[in-house]
Amino acid sequence: MNVLVLHFPGAKRAALFNDERLENLRRLMDMGCFGALAASGEWNVLARQENHTLSLMEYFQQADKLCVETTNPVTLREKLSVGDWDYLQYTAASYPADNWSADDYLRLDQEVGEALQELSDDTVIAILGADCFVLVSANNPISGEYSGGVAADIAPTLVQLTGFPLPSAAEGTSWVAGMELNNSSGLTADEQQILRDRLSGLGYI
Amino acid sequence: MMKKVIVIGLDGFEPKIAEAMMARSELPNLQNVREQGGYARLGTTYSAQTPVAWSTYSTGTNPGGHGIFDFLSRDPKTYLPVMALSRYEQKNAFVLPKVVNMRRGIPFWELLSARDVPSTILRVPCAYPPDPVKGRLLSGVGVPDLRGGFGTPTFYSTRKDLHADQSEKVVAVNVEGDRVATQVIGPRDPKTKSDHKFDIHIQIVKEENKIVITSQGQPDKLEVQLGKWSKWLKVRFKVGMMQSVTGIVRFNLRQIEPEFELYASPVNFETEEPLFSISHPKEYAHELAMKIGRYYTAGMAEDHDGLNLGRFDEAAYLDQCRIVMRERRRMMEFELGRFERGYFYCLYDTPDRLAHMFWRFREAGHPSNRHHGYNAEYAGAIEEHYRECDAIVGEAMKAVDDETLFIVLSDHGMNSFQRGLNLNTWLYENGFLALKPGVQPGESGDFFQNVDWDKTKAFALGLGCIFLNLKGREANGILNEEEAEQTRQGIERGLSGLVDPERGAVAVRSVSRREQIYSGPYLHEAPDLLVNFSEGYRVSWDTPLGGVPQGLFVDNHKRWGGDHVIDPALVPGVLLMNRTFRAQSPSLVDLAPTILNALGVPKNAEMEGSDLLS
């Protein structure tokens, strides 16, 4: 599984979650979970070991994952379209640090929409604002609004969704710890029903 | 050269019935067109089906040039039947799917647009998503309902012993006092695998034989009279915390006592915010609704399933057919009123949908009548409807002037469907299709369940299509080219002239190889063989979705007692024009060149037919 983190440090929850025009974001919110993020710890710190702070990206690097970090939207687009990454972390730098306008949120949604075009189904997507998150992954067992999360929980949650073991001394708490992750299977009876639904009403059959 | 070409399409309008009626002077407007110009039977396509035939009309090519061969096709990776008209393409799970029209080729209105000749095109099949055109286009057959299918109705009943058939939903309800609380069923949620629902509250007003439906929809209170079709109710489904979709639904109240029974149509796209665009320009569908009122947007407007499953009766179906005809006529009149030059097209689908359901009353001995009763009152229902079509043609002719080419045509005819052939069972009995060890025909469900693909040479799906299990093409293909040829020959030999032993009649006239009947860039997508049935026969109900039932021939017990998917030579359409035309074997491929030439635009190299007026 790949991990895509889109970090918009200036985006605030109140605007981000209440603007009906942000179609891409709203679709993702419906697909996964979202919520407020209390400012406890740093989202990209996975663990604090004796003399070392293990970042999320470092952890994936140690696991031989191809990791990319960028603040440049052009680089982001290039990387997405070529697809040579396992972990891609984008921190949006070309936005105001604070006091975003409505247009800034629209631009965010557009950037998110463009990024989505290039993904494979098994991607774990985290969109992070100043005080909030949206988390989407096919195997994510949590849906809807999730409350009580803190920034430090993001890294361990992402690690568990990708199926990797958590290091000892992890900073935050994985939200999916101990939960059974969703898995996808072949054509189930239910999908046959969908197919039947689509063809029914034809009359001839 | 003409300033205007006006085309009225009458889907499935059968020449034998029309000719007899014209001989009795019962279709005065059609006779008028015939006298001004001419009449001929119009050659249809292999196979004789609405989407195939109208796509050939649109592109001027045989199906090998536009890629529509049947309502259904198969996914070579899974052997599963798929809807052949359009496809949803989704790049990944995170983005919205896109609808892609599987009718390829170039429709002639594209050539008109390029030469700045405007078009008004109402309800043309296989233009979904809508073709961009100079002018206006409203999509027809191919537009799904809100659940993504051809149409899933819902039946509400207090009876506890009802079970849903495969193409409907059944909701058990309770009457509490004079109230029923229930829900309109909307699209499926792919994640939770449950249906989105919209709450409705029903108040029964027994003394007035009606109910009042109260909801958050529009209107907030909707009256439904016993036995009558209601007006449209606009409903909104919340498909997530963040998103919603709207649709329109109408009801038919079947019974208040002793059981409460209510029928709800499939939920159609609403025109203001359709889930996917159904017109070009995008806003056009809604502009039209503002002018003429809400209308059926689903490609299959008539609820033939409701009648087929006995959820309502023939009278209610006829009522609904009239509603559809009326709204289509309003569309036509409104658009003809502002039509000045170029190409105009309006399709009436109802002659086809009505004849499918009323054909059995023409034949007292039709097997369907043993199950559903025979009512002589309906023996002339198709003729009566044809008179209504004739009146519409008369209305359209008011827009005809000296510089107008006026055309009335049908895409295919209609015939009897009394007996069905279990094509997969025939393939099984003749060693072309294998079932898994220990499984017998009748123990295998649809979708080719229990078919042993490692030993199967050929399989049938759709309305008479046979595909070979070719190595390198199908997922578990086993035939090399030499074996494929033997298989083709074996099936041709065995099926051609196949006799129905119970009736002593030839059920299959011939088998066509795709190379004999198709050519062009999409030939490779065609079924390998096509079965050409005799009059009265068709593939059985179990065949299209890949069933292997017991026995070869079965009586058709369904109310759907007429059909046209037989040897195309037996089901031509009609063609009438207000100009003298070449009456010798005109066929659907000739229409595009004829219309283009009339408007002074040259045909393209792909078009196979010729101008019927020259």
C-alpha cells in the first residue's frame, strides 16, 4: 500500500468541513473518516527513542520504501503522474500561513482533486489541516466523524493501515489498533446483485 | 437541397400491422406521407434490437462500425454479462466515475455540426453521455435510473408472503390507523452495501379512495388516487454526510383494502441536478422541463417490469404509456415550434414497449394467456396505439413546408414470442459447453455458475449471441484457431434448421458468423455467432444472463409476449418519406447519407449506405 500525505498547514477545520463547494474533499470525507485534531505532538513523529526522534518518513525509509517529500506542487504532480513512490509527503507552501480566503480552500480542493486522479486503489490518503484531518483507505474500518484524535496519532495510524508493525515507544495511539481491517475480495454475491440490478429492468432478460 | 429534415422515430412499429391498417384507411397521416412520397419496409440490423439499429441509423455503418451488437456483452476476463451500451470508467476508488458511450463511430449530426447545420435531437438511443452537437440533444435509451440500472421499481405491500423478483424491490409495510411510514429506495451505497432511502409518510383517505404522501420532497404533499398514476415527487437521498443526489419518482396506488399496495416507479434522474448529464448542452434537459413539466428521463420510460411481474394491470400500463406519449409529444411540439432549419429528430419508444406487452392478446393460443388470462378487449390495443402514433405524425407534419424532407421510420418490427430456446443447454447437450463434475442443467444458476470453463468451447448470452471460448481472448480460453473453426461449423450445422419437437416447427432459421454480417473497426468485439430465430421463437428468459436450465424448449409464460430479436429478415421496420425515394430494399444505413445529402453535407467515408432520394 502507498501512503499519500497532503499537508495544508494553514487550512482550518471550520472552513474546510463546512464548504459545500469542496467536492473532492467532501467525497473523501464520506469515503473515510475525518475530524478535529488536538495539537498534541507532531503528526509526522512516529516514536521518540532514546536519543532519536523517528519520523514517519524515516520509518518507511528503513522499511525500504521509496519516500518523497516536497513542498512544490509541480514536483507533486510529476511524482504522482510517474508513480515512483511508496510514501509521498506534500506540505503545501504556496498558501498563506493563516487567514485563508474562500478561494484558497477552493484551490486546495482542486489540488486534492488533481492528486486523486493519479492514485491506485490501495493508497492510504491523509489530508491534514492546521487542526483537522481526513483519512481515507480501502481497509480503514473507521468511517464518519472521529473525535478525540491528536496530531501524534496520525503516524501510528498510517503505519498500521499499511500493515507494518508499530515500533516500540510510539508517540501517539493508532486509532485502528486491535481493529480488524477491511479487506476486499473478488466478486461476491453482493456484487452479483449489483450486476443484476444494473441489467434488470431491461425487459428482454 | 432542403432547409429542414424532420424525422419521427416510432420504435418497433411493425410493417405488417401498419400495412393492413393503411389498407383499411386507418392511418390517414401515414397514408398522406406515403402518397406524397412513398412507403417501404426498412431493412434492420443484425441483431434487430433498438440500440443496435438506432446506432446504425446514427452512424450509417453496420454494427462493426459502431460497436453496439446487443444490449448485453460479456467481460472476457470474467465471462460475466455486462451492459453493452455504456460503461462507467473510474480511474481509481477516490474519483467519480465517468460514463463512456460504447457506441463508437461518428453520428451524422457531428458532420452537420461541423458544417454549422443545427440539430434538435430528442431521445435518441445510445447517445449517453450526450453527443456534443450544434443545437440540442436529449439522451434516450441508455440513460439509467438512479440505481444505475435500466429501471428498478418498488412495490409496497402489507402482504407478508410477497417476494421480490430480480428486477424490483418489495417493501413490507404496516398500516397503523390510517398511516403508513415507509421509504423510497434510492441508489446503493457501495460501501455499506445497503440502499439509500428517503422517508415518506402516507395518510390513507379511504372515503376518497386516495392517499396523501408527505415528505421533505417536492411537492411536500402528493395526492395519489386509487388506480391512477401520481404526479412526480422530487426526492433527495443523502448519500453520505456530505453529499446528496436527487431523483423523481411517481406512484400508482393499487389497493387500499384489504391489503395496502402501492407501486413506485424506478427513480429517474432529476433534470436540475442529474447524477450524470443527460443532455447537450448540459442545462438543456432542465430548460425543457421548465417548459413542458417534469418528464421521464430514464432510457426505458415505460414500466414494463411492473406489468410483467403483475404489480399492476394492463389498464395501468396503458395509462402510463399514454403519459409517456403525451410528454414526448409536448417535447416535440415545443421544439418543432422553434425549429427553423437543420435536423430534427424525436423518438417515440412506446410503440415497441406497448407491443411487447400486448402482443399476446392478438393470439388467443399464446402460452402466456394460460397463465395471465386472455382479454379480447386488448386484441386491438396495438392498432389503437398505432392510431395515436398516426395522430402524432399528423401533428409533426404541421411543421413541414416545401423545403422540408419529412421521414417516419421504425428501427425494426415486432413479432410473436411463444417459445424460448435454452441456448446454453443446447450447447451443453451438444458438447460445446461443460458443467462442473456432478452438476446437471437446471442446477446451474445464471452468470454461468458451475460452468467448467476448462472444457467449454462456446457459451451464449444476450439475445442470441454465441461467444467461442478462444485461447488468448477469454480468461480460460481453450480453443486454438483450428478448434474454433470446428466449433463454429459444429454449431452452425447443429443449430441451423433446429426443430422444436413439441411443435414440429423450425425454431432456428440459420446461424450467422460475425465475418459474414459485420465489418469495420469493432468487428473483434462482436459475438462470434448470431442465432437467427424463426417467428414465434427467441432465446429463453434464462439465456441472456448465462443460465443453463433443464430442457431445450420452453413456453413463454410471461406477459412480455411479443419480441423482435429473431432473424432480422423477418422483422424489418417501416420507412415513409414525403419525397419519392428508391423503394428497393432500403435499409437503416441509408438514412444518414439521405439526411446529410438533403441538408447539403457530404457523407463520410465510413458510411455504407446511399442517398435514397438520388
